[in-house]
Amino acid sequence: MKDSLSSNETTFDGLVMGNRKRIVKGSTNFEKLLKKNIIANEINKFFEIEKHFEYFYNNLENLNSKKNNLFNFSNKKFKLLDNFIINNKNSSTSRSLFFWLKNSLAKIFYKINNYCNIYWDMDFSVASAGYWREPHHDRAERVINFLFYIDDFSSDDGGGFQIFDYKECPKKYLKQPDYKDLKMIKNIKPRKGDLVTFLSSPNSLHGVELIKKTNEKRYFFYGSYTSLNKIKWKKNFS
């Protein structure tokens, strides 16, 4: 898969976060990626199945509820919108109108029945030397995050997925807290075929170790189940 995606023929949607090229779901480039790469297509199809969301949701919530000072969902009823497309500026007008109408009707139905509407979002990324992420938690609409690695990195290459925690319980959970207030509790090295998944709660602090080697690239998919509205989180324990 890596070889088929690393050619000069691959067109990306942009360069972000230092040195990370990515293709975002809903773009014309993403549609081309799904057509030419069977693994990317199967990954996308897998996460678009509602029972798979329910599996991750139930297991992560049960695991989380056993921990002190962590968060759980206030929303208990989630509904995965069927084929919800975002960032779809390049799609045909008729297709955009079809999905807009279909999902508008679904949103009305789910709202009446007190569901929290979510959709599956994903991008394919290639990160090179200079890419890093400061400790942060993702935007408030995200429910569950995923990171799927396509290649291996040695311990000297950097690029590890870093997990942080506060040294002391904060009065407020910031999106980008001060590094001096945090401690790193784990550094997960990229390994081909590994899947990292976690609740996107206010204390789900993570970052990326600086990629140092100029001749190495990190290939990965980053995805999330994302709500149309901000998620309300509650603490398990006071």
C-alpha cells in the first residue's frame, strides 16, 4: 500500500502542521484514492458501519468509566449518519444536493428522537522531517479518534504518538495546555498495521514527536467519529 501511495502521481489537498501532506475525506483527491487503493477503501468502509462504531463506543466508554478523573459522554444516544460527506466543495452539484437533502432529513429525524448525530471523518497523510504536534486535545465535536499506521519507524526517526497527562488536576481543561504543566506518560512508535484509538475527551492530550530524518516519511490514516455539534462531557468522579 505504501508503495502505491508514494508515487509522484498522488495529489494531496494541502500541506499542514510543519510538513504533513494530506488528502481529506470528501475531496476529489480522496475519492480518487479510494478508487485506486483497495486498503484505503476497505478502511473507510469498515468505519462507516454503525455496529463498528457501537463496538468502539461501548468498549472505550466501559474502559474509561473505571478510571478516576476521566470523562464520559453526557450524550448516550448516538446515530451514525449514512455516507455523510464533508469538505465536498469539488463534488458535482447534483451529488452535493443529494447528500445534503438525505442528511438534512436524517438530522431532523434523529433530533426528534434525541440522537446525537455523528459521521465518520478521515484523512490520509504523509509526514516528513519537521512535522510535529504540540500537546493538545482535538476539537470539541470529535467523539472517538483513530490513528492507523501504514509503515514502521525506528526509534531514532522520531514521529512517535505521544500521550500526556496533567501533573495536577487543572481548574480548566485547555485545548493546548502549557507543556510545563504536563507529563508524558507514553510514546507510541509508528508500526505498520497498528491502530491507536481513544476517546476525544477534554483530557485526551496527545501530540507527535518531531520527525528528524529527512529520508523517512510516516504514512498514516487519521480518522474520527465526529458530531455535528459540540460533545458534552461529564466527569466520572468529582
